[in-house]
Amino acid sequence: MKISRIDHLGIGVQSIDEVLPFYENVLGLKCYAVEEVADQKVKTAFIKVGEVKIELLEPTSEDSPIAKWLANGGKGVHHVAYAVEDGVAEALVETEGKGLRLIDKTPRLGAENMMIGFLHPKSTAGVLTELCEPNK
Ligand code: ZN
């Protein structure tokens, strides 16, 4: 696979409204999009930092994966997302072929019309890793 950059850092929060003032008023950054991803039961807020984005993830339901993560003591950075230039589907096949555990065997649609796939943290030194590319 060909990775060109970190696309975004996913940060799990109880409340986007509570943490957004830190990013906007203290760091002087701007939230440019808020989007609900029904599939993952999260509300997302995107903040641009140069080429990289911060994706704030707030659970919209108690059975949301983010709600479970927060309930289990999760805090701060939830995942790192890499931009794949030559196909997330191919990258997932390649990764599985190298013996890694996957969360997604095939890409699914995420926020910002991106195709995404997660690698299991058990295979990535504890870092939940997302591969993503724009949906064509
Ligand atoms: Zn993400």
C-alpha cells in the first residue's frame, strides 16, 4: 500500500460542545464540519490543522463503539487515520495477507464521504489504525 500522510487523528469525547472551545478559542483553529455517522452512532466534528485533521467523536447512543470505549476508561486519542493512495480495499487484503487482525475486512463509508477500514489494535501495537481514501 502507498500511504501519503496522516489524514486525521480521531479523538473520543463525551461532548463536542464542551471541548470545541479549547480548539477554537485556545488553539485558534476552526471547526469546518459537523456530521452524524448513523452507522457508527457518532457525531463528528472536523478541525483542520494544515494538511491534517482532528476528528472529534461524540457518541450518539450508549451502544456506540465510542461510548463503550469511553466507558472502559478511553480518553483522548482514539485512532490514527492514514490516507491510502492506492485503494483501501486492496490495503485491507494486503494487511490481512501479512497476518494482521482486521476490524473491517472490506471498506465502509465513514464521515466526509471517505471509504474507511480499521485494523485491530491487537495487531498494531495498541493503536487503533484507520486506512482511508475519498469515496469515488
Ligand atoms: Zn477516523
